[in-house]
Amino acid sequence: MSLLELRDRIHSREAVLGVVGLGYVGLPLACVFADAGFKCIGVDIQQERVDSINAGRSPIEGEEPGLDELLSKVLRAGGLHAATSYSALSSADVIFIAVETPVDDQHLPDYSALTSVCRMLGPMLKAGALVIVESTLSPGTTDNLVRQELEAASMKQCGVDFFLGTCPERVMPGKLLANLRTMNRVCGGTTPETADAMVELYATVVDADLDPSDALTAELVKTTENAYRDVQIAFANEIALICEATGGDVWRVRDLVNKSPFRSMHLPGAGVGGHCIPKDPWLLASSVQGKDVPLRVIPVARAVNDRMPNHMLELLQSALQEAGRSLRSARILILGYAYLEDSDDVRNSPSAVFIQHLQSAGATAVVHDPYITEYSGNIFTKAQDTDAVVIFVRHKHYLDLDLVRLKRVLQSPILIDGRNIIDPADAMASGFIFRSLGRVIHE
């Protein structure tokens, strides 16, 4: 099958689509394309996840507007089926790869999952199939790893017997469907003709700009945009630290800075988590490893953001000292374990890092998160006889905390806010020893 024939099959919705990896990226991707009239086959190595999807239950438990309903709709229509075997993809005209691409302890890419997918997928590739990597990759990986692995596993030649491109996802938990449908995409093909076919395919579900490019440009764009965000958050966090040291209020400063044209200071916070921002800057940096490129900003920004859970511990220790208490043997309630508000996504959770610090200091962590089954429950029951409450995530459940009731059940009236949820005046009026990231609280 040629690219021209594939484009005809896309246009008529006869093309069969496969999706490898049915997580935060792959599941909504499969649902949206199935809703557009394509037959979609999803593959995931987790049997429990596959069974849940085929039964119409989304394994994503956070607030995801429309996803549950869309999954039920496409299943009823017969547009989507999930499986654990790659043999199910032997009829697929297009296969999307949407698996995790983390970094290791040395901040270098760990492509074990991606490599495994390529080796399992290769023998199943239909002649003329188009493979699109939605996962975020270090610049150069599509050409230097994915192409080679697929050619070796399939014994086919890229650009002749199958086609290859990358279109890095631009979604985030809580907005998966909305982002997928409305965010601009960069369609990076290993040939211009491949990029054009990718644009035609994505145009069936995306109402936004679709820019054709080479694969390297698409990889650079995605890693650069997340590195940019990381650097901007690090700047905001440093301003928060400066405001604490000088007696300022970072939230007021930020509001006034952003009144100036062309300024968009990011939000400071208790930590940076998720699958993308903590690792995509390292994916970008790794592309020049061994080359004479002296990187300074990206590594320093990562260090600043990685240290924010430590700073939350410092705020907690300050409040405990004011109360005449010690961190050792203290019981601390952490509000929020997911990395993002109203989500169940715990990847690279800053709360997890904070808990490790607590345990190293001899304290006990009690965790509440309404979106994670093992941490759900009544906030005030969990707060009973704890020595302090530390807010790590801006879940909607925490926006209207009953401070009077909360103080009543605590062993010590200590409240630490890492997400600008609590009005300092309200906390002080309720009798708390209060600390808020980026500001000094005046009696």
C-alpha cells in the first residue's frame, strides 16, 4: 500500500487504526478516532486495563470531562476493542505508539518500553503501514532508534515498505479530550509525504493548526516547550523564595508583574510533577550529550524545581518550632498525592518526595487524596490527632476547607499551604500557625 492509497483509506474512514499503550494519551486518542468513524484496536500489556476498557470502564479515575461517555459510545458502536496481543494489529493501516519514555537516575532516556514495542510491533506490520510515535522523544530518536528497531524487527525498509513519523502528544490530565481536539500539533514525518499523510489523518479529529515538519523538528518542539515551562516555573519558585526572605508576597507580585504587556510569570508551587515536565527537559538536554554544548539554564531549573518539596519541609519545621514541637515522631497530614489538581495521576508526585523527607526525619505521613482510592476518605477523620496539615495539591475538594473544624481535630494548629489555597487572614483568624509558600505571614 502506498501513501496515496493510505490517504484514500483515511479520507473514506476505511483505514484501521491501532494504538499501543492505553493510558492518559492512548485511550483518549483511540476513543476520539473511533468517534470519527475509524475502527480502532488498542493494545496494552496490562490485562486488567484491557478488561476494564472493554467493559466500558475508563481506568483513568480523575476528572476527565466526557471520556467515560465517549468510551461507552464508541464501544457500543463497535469502533474500539482492546487486547493484550500485538497480533491484533496485523490489520492496522496506522499504528500509534503511546508508551512512557522516562529518564533514569542519570537523567538519560530510558527507552526500554519504546524499544520493546518496536520489537513486538515489527513482525506484525502490514505492508504500507504508517507508524506514528505520540510519545515524547529526545531529538533524533525517531530516526536513530525507532526506525532502526522497526526495520530490524519487521525486515522491511522505512519509506518503502512502511512509513514512520512522530506527532508528540500535547495533552494533560483533566483536559485530555479537550487538548487532543483543540491543541495545535506538529506532524513530523521521516519524509515530507509522510508528514502530509499525518496531517490528513489528524485533521479528522483535531480542530487546530497541524504543521507538517521533519521528525527532528517535531521532537525539538515538544521537548523545548516543556523545558520552557520548567524554566519559567523555576523562575517563579525563585521569586517565591526571594519574597519569603524579604517579606514580600509572591502572589501579589505575580499579579502586578503580569499586568505589564508581554509578561506571563508562571505560578510557583510545592513541586513540579507529572510525566512530562520533570523529564522532557532532560530528553532535550540528552540530545547534545558528548557534544560541546555547555548547558546551564535547563539543569539549574530542574534543580530549583526538584528542591521545592524540601522547602515545604523547611516551612513545616519552622511552624513546628514556633509551636514548640519537633518533626521527629510528628504525624503530618498531606493533602493531595496526585501531581495535578483534580487528577489521579501520581507520576513524579512531589508529595511522594515530601513523604520521603518526612520519613527520613522520623515523622509519620498521613495522606489524603480524593482521586486515589488508597488515600481517599474523610479529611477530618484523617486529620484527627495529627500535628500539622500540609497542602500539596489544589484539588477542588480543598478550596473550601472548614478551618475551624480542621483546627478542632488537630493535635497542633499548624497549616502549611503550598498552592495558595488558604487566605492568610482566614487561617490566622481560625487560630492557625500558618505558613504559605512565597509570602511572610504577619500577625
